[in-house]
Amino acid sequence: MLHGSQKAEEGTIMQRESSAKLKRKRHNKESVCTPLPSPPALLKTANDTLISDFDILSIYSDISKLNAIEEHLNLLYRPFTCFVKSRCNYKLFELECLLSNTRYEPHKHPALFVRHTNPSCSLRVYDNGNICSQGHSYDGAALGAQCFMNTMEQLGYSPMFYHPKFNVVNATFCMPFGINLENFNGEYSGDCLYNPETHPYLIYKMPESNIKVAIFPVGYVYVMLCSNPRCTQKVISNILPLLYRHRNVELELMSKRERELSSGDINFKLLWENEFQKAYQDTLKYLKPQEQQGQQQLDLKL
């Protein structure tokens, strides 16, 4: 009797264990076969970083979105640079010893690096007298070079602030779609220069200013002749809605890789940047502080 009851209890325990194993297998199978819910919109945003119509039309209204949108547009700002030929030969080793905030490493670079705090700018000085100054604006870069020359006069040199030149391109970016230049020119013909037979781009002149924007049909854009970073951002915020309204639907379906290939490599982009530099570098004029005061007084009289 005891032996039979033990067998019955063992059989009951085995049945319970087998049923428990079966339940675990079914649960594991269901967990493997049934996918977890995932928000497709979030995955799509993480991979492609889509921009909505509202984001395009109000790019600078919400500062929290600025970095993401600028990264998506491949927006690159250029420093404001002034090139000056001082017509004077410098002894760079001596200048490094006499001046503060300088660095001269001829085995790495042939120029003497100088940092100015007022105005805030950085300079590269070459022994043949060429000076390259980069600042937060055209006036700041030119004033930095002029302050350096004033210091050189105190050290016995005779530099000349001769024919300063400035970089023309202030920023570049690429829209995630192509631009219909014919429609754009049709609506803003009074402010556009467009001749597709000779040039593959359109030049749009911002109203009431000398600022120009070069627009390529693939969506690549050059912003030129701005005086300071705030001006550059304002121009971009004004031109984006116009570009969005005249987007080319046929090119809008292109992938990001196809748009990058169609916009050209870095050599192609630098080639056009050099062309714009040659075409518009003489339109930027620098007035010395005394000349600026005279011009302001003349404007007041008028």
C-alpha cells in the first residue's frame, strides 16, 4: 500500500513538472515570436532626422532646435578673415620674444601666431609682411591687423596697411531637397542674376543690402558678404522659407547619399568658393576708425 501510494505521488509530481516545463516553453516561444512594440516614428527620426515644415519656416525661433537643424543642413560658418600686405619684413624669432600671447614653431608652420584680446582675434604673421587676421566680424579682423601694425611701429618697423582683402563666403549649407531655380527667378526676377547657359547657379541679392546668396539646383547654398555672425544667421533664416517654397519635387525623393554626390566633392565646392572670392572681393571696403567717423558725420548731414 505504501509503495503504491509513493508511485502515485511520484507520478503526480512528474505530471506537474512536465506541465510547468510545457508552460515555460510556450511562454518562451511567444516571447520570441511576438515582437515588442516600437514607435516607428522615433526610429525614423533617429536614423533620418526629418525636418518638418514648421521647423524650416521658423528655424531660429526655437533655439533648442538650432543645433539639430544646422547639423542636418551641413551648415558651416566661415571665420571673418582679413588679408593684408604690410610691405615690411619681420624677424619672427625676435617678435616671439618681445610680444605676449605668441607662438612661433617654424618646423611646424612658417607663420608667427598672435592672439589679440581687444579686439578679439587671431593673427598669422609671415616674415615677408603678409598678415592674416581672423575675428568675429570684418571690422574686428581688420582692426586686429591694424593694432598689430601699430605695435610694430613702436618696435621700429614701418608697416603699411595696404589693400586689405576679406573672405567673401561666410557660410555654406545644403537643403535636403533640390531647388527649382526657374520658378525662384520668376518670382524674384528683380533681385536675381540667373543665366543657366553660362552658370549653373542663381545669385539672389537680399533686399536693401549688398548680401548675396548663391543657390545651386541640388540645394547647395553659399551665403556671401555678411558683416558679422548675427547678420549671417539672419540671412539664413530669411532665405530658408524661400528655398522651401521653391523646392524641386523631382529631386526631393533623392537619398542623402545621392544629394551629397550630386552636390560635388570638396574640390568642386572650393572651386566655386574661389570663383565667388574673385568675383566679389572688391565689393568689401574697410574704413579706418577715422574714416568711419567721417562717414557717419556725412550721413548725418545728408
